[in-house]
Amino acid sequence: MSRGQAVAARPPAPAGETHRASLLRGMTAIRLFEERCVELYSAGMIRGFLHVAIGEEAVAVGVMQALTDDDSIVSTYREHGHAIARGVPMDSVMAEMYGKVTGCSRGRGGSMHLFDVGRRFYGGNAIVGGGLPLAVGLALADKMQGRPGVTVCFFGDGAYAEGEFHECVNLAALWQLPVLFACENNLYAMGTALHRAQAETDLALRAASYGIASWPVDGMDVLAVEKASRRAVDRIRNGGGPCFLELRTYRFRAHSMYDPDRYRDKAEIARWRERDPIDLLVRQLREDGELLGEDLDVMTAEVTEEIDLAVASAEAAPLEPVEDLTRFVYSEAEVQ
Amino acid sequence: MSITDDEARAMVARAVRRIVPDAQVETLASDADLRRTFELDSLDFLSFVELLVNDSGVRIDEDDYPDLTTTAGCADLLVRRSA
Amino acid sequence: MPSLGADMDSGTLVEWLVHEGDTVHRGDPMAVVDTDKSAIEVESFDEGVVESFLVEPGTRVAVGTPLAALAPLTGATAEAAERQLPAPARRPPARKHAATRPPAEPGPSTAARPRVPKPRVPVPVGAPPLRHHAAELGVDLTRVAGTGPHGEVTRADVDRAAAEARAGARPERAPVRPETAPVRPVARGTQVSPYARRLAEELGVDLARVSSTGRDGAVRAEDVRRAAEASARPPSAPVEAREEAPAPGAGEVPGSWERSARATIAALMSRSKREIPHYYVATTVDLSAATEWLRRTNRERPVSERLVPAALLLKTTALAARQHPELNGFWADGRFVPGEDVHLGVAVSVRGGALVAPAIHHTADLDLGEVMAALRDLVKRARAGRLRRAEMADPTLTVTDLGDQGVEEVIGVIYPPQVALLGVGRIVERPWAVDGMIGVRPTVRLTLSGDHRATDGATGARFLNTIERLLLHPEEL
Amino acid sequence: MTTATVGTVETTYREAMREAIREALREDDRVFLMGEDVGMYGGCFAVSLGLLEEFGPERVRDTPLSESGFVGAGVGAAIAGMRPIVEIMTVNFSLLALDQILNNAATLLHMSGGQVHVPLVIRMTTGAGRQLASQHSHSFEGWYAHIPGIKVIAPATLEDARGMLWTALQDPDPVLLFEHGSLYNMSGTLAEDAGHVDIQRAAVRRPGRDLTLVSYGGSLSKALDAAETLAVEGVDAEVLDLRSLRPLDDETIMESVSRTHRAVVIDEGWRSGSLSAEISARITEQCFYDLDSPVERVCSAEVPMPYAKHLEEAALPQPETVVAAARRAVG
């Protein structure tokens, strides 16, 4: 897996596409990619665990707008959206889920452990809260070596209850580290609703107690997410210390493919679907005349084709030779 | 402290089983000759006496050996000596 | 000098916080001490006036060394001290582990700047072009299968292709494989498994003559059994003479171990009868002195050290063997080889019929208590199958005591390559004439089997007489 | 559970364990179940499905994702007289609570000079084989079996899944109960009145003469498969189910090995410093003079468990690798 891959490997946006239209394209890409994953999982082509973020696309796309090549990302096992929004090529993500050697983790990580060091995407983490210490470490290294990077750490309301969250936010605040704690609060930690896990459910309010800037954000409005993310990242870059964003969002599907979703009532899901992030933006673009006639259909078709190509290349790609089983357990000579 | 007859018999059974692990002690008649039944040679018998002494705390000399041929005999001696 | 840490045995006085003549109270800090971990203020545990400093700043002293001399408070200074003393200042309890206070920095304090590591220049994006690397190794890039993202050829692929091209020339040393492949012990020469080695002892098989059929070249139990059976059959004997193992189900089939042990003894005894011209001499010995002595001795000994007659017989036999060395050794290559000391073999019947004769080493040098302990230990281990190699290998003369089994006389077969065997019967009350008078005495019948190639009956007879004489004075053993 | 023939029921390992928990909750009001998603969600592996509805939120308690927090709370409750059953969703997350398990649960009795008892049962799912990749496929029984002060058991059969929990709950000291993730769907018949079983003795699951296969938990079925293959080749293998990993039942192990003279130990842990290493050392120490060949070990390859199926299978002990090891042992 060579290092220093060029960042933008997605096909370039068509000339003249407005910024907001590109946000729509980004969210649509994630939505269609994950819906395809659900199909492929059900067909047995993708195995193990699969956690999709359908409904939370605004968070991934919105936050990524504020980041540059120098910034780092640490994610969770619900990471496809973050990876794709960061520019990890769809075919290498799909190949990874097929367990192929051309996958972004050589088929060894699977859906929960996507890595692309060239794009400073430091992987998903399957231990809830497990990524927080990594993010703090990355930010510490950036700060000590005078690099301008900001590290974004995605985690959920579940991780908020982990001891590691407390330890890491406190540490970042204490050492004024350039970390954006992006809490994707989708109201459920697997089967446990927020109010059954947290005595005080206003997560942004409690995060402020660590002496860091902390705002709640409408996680279904990509523009609001982008605005808040830019404001937070700029503050961090100018030495304002770590920030906490409580991105209030919702996942339309179950925790994972295994989850019978008995713990949520349907009415609540329906209510949140009325604020589907893609529909919200489409409606706004139509009102402002930035999205005409069948522009949306054209965009959808282009994205679908990109996904078809990714699936085809994943199916055709080779497996890793079994003799390589023990490689990379220790770093090999040529890796500088 | 004095030893009851049952305790004494249990001690004898335990001692025999320690010397001859597969000995059928439960079904043994209380007047059967221990040495002949379990083929105890002089060393085995000495270990048997040693186990009884350690378990019961009672003093047993070579002159007592004639009383120790059967389970009943052993038990009586232990009970008598510990009273 | 107080101890300020579990692992502290000495300390260095850094500075005094008081002056000679000052009045100090309990708990007042008097000096600063360095404990290798940190500098700590030391307090006074007494009241008094500082009379003199016994240790100069900068010197290291052992814990417990007095640092200063305090004069007791005199009348005047005592009241003065009393008055200014606030309510009795309770000395803060000594913290279990020394309170590490920030060191009193003598000079202008330069807060130690966290050492900023030399910034590591990130590797320039785009290592040396792959083409150049491939050219160096003489690898044609077009024919290399890429394993990088979307099929891209990586440096590792080039290296692998180059390695395959050089397939002919073996790399001098295989790269060290991390902890993955289990290292298989390769059998060099005739390696022998522990169980096979033990079986060889028991079956009297000479391992040097056993070839391995195991895949990894090691000699295993099966190989030893096959060798034992082969040597048990005298080469000339027709095949059918070899009796088959009893058909299973015919009564209690001895376990495989017993069957093999039986085969061992069969082999050994047949060889003994085939090769050794036995002669036998016997005598009956009066044991009254010995048994009387035993009874008196045992009364004073705890039960765990009580002696049995067999111990007495072993000791006397060992002493006799010392006096008649021609009976204590081996017959090898047509001549007698004397044993370097007396190691008496004790024939032990193991439950289930097998018979082994392990040795008590240097029997003649042991006192009766030691012989007794050795005997008990040996029998216990023999029956548990835990005999050591040496014990099995080299008894110099064997004693078979079947008294417990109730027989009066034992005429035994010698264990090759030994040259003698003493058979001991049961202790029996017999009518006995002493000075013309008839009495009843405890007696035992001793029978010596001798190898006529090594000794004659006369030697055997002298050996038995020596044993008899020794038994008349047990107290001297 | 459905009633099959008279006196037995058709059931699964998951249902047997659920019945064990239900019995404990019903029979002893000091018992309560605590863990992530054990209530509303019904348990990550559906072991505690329905228990919240039957016993209520006080006795079947969902927790925030704070392993160190709620395992430590379990220790405290046990000290204060409760008999908690703490479920750590998988052994992989138990690392977050290792400090509570080792430094508190295992150590308090000794530290307190015998005053403080911790009658706590911690249940964890363990093992690999379901393509859950490196962070969800660990097998740390050997680590925990290293710790003095706790007992470690591994039910591999329906009887043990049904009968071990109650015995563990009676134990005054902490007991860690490992359920291999691949066993939950195992189905079979179980006596209707299947009762409580001992948790200290190993069991001979298949008597044999020529060598001893030592296994436990998820590896037992692989050992039994290997034994059947070996039987066809004329090698009669004895299969031991350790059942208790701490303390190890040396007596049963050594009795078997001293009879068969050969041993293969199967363990899903990584070879270096694994439980199989300990067992092999003990066999060499106690049965040296009975060994006709070196003790063989079949363990996981020393790599973080890969996701791709063919790589995971190559990494894990398999019946074929057990048979190969057995052939080496028989020589």
C-alpha cells in the first residue's frame, strides 16, 4: 500500500457545479454506496459485521469540507461515509469488504477497519471509544512538530459513556491539542437509547465542562454542519484548543445487519426521515434554482455508475496469497 | 479425645486404601485377615501402622501387632487406646 | 537520617534549615535530604536546642546516622519554648511513602523545557520511482502482478519478482521468521524417547543395537519392544517356539506395560539359565539375638523410623559382600569384573506380577536407619513406576526376600550380568539345640545362588557364615 | 425448548445458558444480570432474550458502554452480598475491564487477609471463526487462567452450558465463564432435569489408547472430528475436555497421557505463552518418563486475526492440523 497517494481520487465534479451541489453529490454517493453494501451483504458477498450510516450523511460530508490534506481523521466502525467523503476511492473500500488484496487494508480490515494513510484516514475502530486516544496522540504529534494539522475524531453517543472519552477530552483540553471531537449523536448506542445511558443527555453542555468550545449542531443539515465545522476547525487552527461538536443526527437503519432493531418505535424513525439530509438540501437547491429539472437524476446516474465500476473491480480483484498471512505482523524492511 | 468405633473403622479403611489404592475395603468382613487379603508385606504393614498412628494420635508398638490382624481388632485398639 | 522510601538505605544531606543554637520543636523542618528520587524536608522528632551539626551538607550517610545533636531545653529556654508553643502541634502522620516535595531549586529555576524531539522530516511523497528500483534489480515491470490498491505494482511486488528470478541462488540465511512456525526437534543420530529409554531398561534391551522405524528417526517404545522380543527368542529356536501372548479375554489380561515387563523377565531369566552354571549353598541362621535387639530398638524409635528384619538382613549382606568381593560384581567378556562398591539389588514384586530389582547404592556405608528409609522409598517408587535409570542399571548383588510371601526357602536365579543372588525365606520358630539343650528359636533360611564361572561353593559358604556371625551381634551394625 | 423423547428436550447452547441464568435469577434473589444491551436488546448474542420482561429492569440491568465502570460495580455489589452475573459482551472488550478483574476481583480476598469475598461470575463470549477481524476475534482464556485468585471455566457442551453457572455462583471467589461464539447455535438433546455440574474436573469425551487430544471450549468439536479421522487410520485417540482452565485438572490429564504416552494440545490462543504452553510444560514435568514423542501443540497463527475467510481459516486450529500433529506424535 504505497504512501502519499494523491487525495482527490473521486472523478472530478462536472465543471460549473456549485459548491452546494457538490455537497449533494457527496451525500448521494454515500447513500447509494451504503445501500448497495446492504444488498451485497444480504447476498452474502460482504461478511462479518456491517454498520451503515444511512441518514447521517450530512455529518460526514459537512465536517470534511472544513479539512485540508494536512488534517487527520480517526473514525469508528460506522465509517464508510467518512472514508468516502474524505476521498478514499470507492473501489478500494468495496474491495476491502470483499476481502480482496486490493482493498484499502489488503482485505484484512473489512468494513470496520478501513485505512488510507496517504489520505491520513487512520481507520475505523471496532472498540467503542477505542479511537479517541489515537486522535489525541495524532494531534499531540502534529502540535509538537509544528504541523498545522487538525485531527478529527468521530465517535458516537455510546462512546460518550466510555471512561476513555473522559480521559481523552480532558487530556486534549489540558494540553490544548488540535482535536475536533465530532460526536455523532444518533440517539442510540446499539440498543440503548441515550436517555437510558446518560443521566444528562445534553452532550454539548457536558462537554463544555472540560473548558472547551462546545456546540450542538443540527446533524441533518449539511450546510449547518459545514458552517459549524469550519468555525470549529478555524478556532482550533488559530490555537483555540480542542472543540466539541454534538452533531445531532439519526440512523434510519438498525445498528448493524444483525440488529432486529426492537428498541426503537417506528413512529420515531418516520419522524426523523422527514428531515432526511439529502431531501432537505434538494428542496433548498430547487428553491434557489441551483438544481433544475433532471439534474438530480443525472447526478444519481453518474454516482450509480461509479459504484457499479467499484463493485465490478472488487469482484475481479485477486485474493491475498495465504503465504502472506504472517506479513506485516512486524514492519517489513522496505517500509521507511 | 476419644475415638468412636465408626471413626476408627474409617481410619483403618483409609489407611488400607492409601497402601492398596484399588482395595475393596467397604465389602471387607470386619474379621478378615488384612495382611493376607491385601497381600501386605512387612513394609506395607509398617506403613499401615504408621498411617493409623498419624491419623489417630494413638501409640502402637510391635507388641500390639497381633491385635491388628483384622479391621475389628484395629478399631478396638484405637478406641481402647484413645479413651 | 530517616528512611524516606521502601528502597532507601542511605541519603545525602543537602542543606540545613536551622542554625546552631536555634530552638526546635517537634515537627519543625530541620534539613533537606536527597533520597536519589527527590529532595525531601526532614523534620525534628524532638524538642531541644541545636547544639552541633554532626554531618556536613553534601555528604551521603546511611539511614539512621545521627545528623545533629540537640541539647535538652534548659529551664529558661523550656518555659520560653512552652509559651510560644501553640496547642500541642500534632506532627502530621508520616506519609506511608515519602512526600515528594518539589526540590528547593538553589539557582534561578530553569523549568526543564519538555525536550522537543528533532522534527522527523516526513518521507518526501513519491519514493524513488519504481521504474528505477526495478531496473536496478533487473525486473521487467510489465510482467509483475501488482498487489497495491487497484492493482498498482508496489515496491514489495518488485522485490518478490526479483527474488523469484534469483530462485536458483539460495539466499545464504533464511530471514528470521517471527514467532510463527513451531521448531520441530530433528532427531540427530539415534535419539531415544524417554518412555523408550525406560522400557529398554526394564526389558534389558541394549539401545545401541535398536534401529528406529519412526519417521523422524527417533527410537520409540515400539522399536524397543520389537528388539526385546527378538532377543528373547534364541536365534536358533524355531519360530513356533515363541509362545503367543494370552488371547485377550483369557482371565485378566495384564496391561501392555505388564505384558512387556513379563517379556523382559522371561528374556532375562532364560539368558541366565542358558549362560550361568548355577551352584547353590544354604544355611539356617538363629535370629534370636537380632529379633530381640530389633524389638528393644523399635520401642525407642518413632513409628516412622521403626526397622523391619529385612533391613537388618540387607545391611549384614552388604557388609559380607564387602568382605567377599568376588561375589559382588559382573561376568562380562569371559571374566569377572568386580563392582566398584556394594550396590545391593532388592527384588520387589510390583502388584500385577512384574518383578524389578533396583539397587540401594553404597549399601554397606548406610546405617540401619538409612537402609530402612532407602528400602521404603525404593519399594514405593518401584511400585509407582518411577525408578531412576541408575537404580535399574547396576546392582552388584541381588537379595530376594520372599519371607512375607510365606516360603521358608528361596533358591533363586541370578540376574545377569551379576554373579550371585541371596534368597531369604520366612522367619520361622524352629526347635534349636544350644549347648545340648533343645529350645525354640526364631530362624531364617538363607540360600546363595552362585555363578560357578566366577566363584566356587566354598566362597558362597564363607559368605553365608560371615552373614550369620554378623547377625549374632546386631548392635555392632 | 421442545420436548423430544421422555425426559429430554431438544435445545441449543444459547437456550441452555439462558435457562441457567433464568434458574439463578428465580432461585436466588441476590442474583442479578448486568451488562451492555443485556435487557432491551436481549443480549448481543440473544442469550438474555426475554429476561428483562420476566425479571424487570432492577434484576436485568443494561449499562452504558463503560466496561471498567460496570465490571468494577459488579465487584462492589458482590462484596456487598449480591451474586452478580456480569456479562462482558466479548472477551475483546474485557481488556478495558482487565484492571477491575485482576487488581480488584482477583486480588481483594488476598489483600484483605481473607476478609473480603468476591462471589462474582463474569460471562464473556470468546474466540474467532466468524470473520469479525482482529479486534473481535481474540481468545484470552489463557491470559485470565494466569491470574491467581479467580477461577476460569469453559463450558463446551449443552450439559455444561446448563449446569456450570449455578455452581459458579455458589463459589465465594470470582469465576470467569467463557462461551465460545461458535457454540451458541449448537443444538442437541439435554435431560429435562439436567442439573448443576462440577466446575473443577476435566472430562474424557472419547476414550482412546494411542494418544491424548487435550482441548476445551470451541476447540472440543475440532478435536473430536480429528479423532474420527484418526480412527479410520487405525489411531485410537482419547479426547479430553478441560472444562476448567484454572485450576487445571492435572490428575486427569496426566492419568491419560501416562497411559497413551503421546499428547496434542489444541488451543485457539496464540502459541507463545498460551494455555497450551502451560499444559505442555506440566505434561513434560509430570509425565516425562512416559513420553514417547514431544508434546505437540496446535494453536492460532501468531497474527492479528484477518477478516478474509480463507486467511482466518488458515490462522485457526483446524481438524486437519490436529490430525497432522497427531501423526507427528504417533511417529
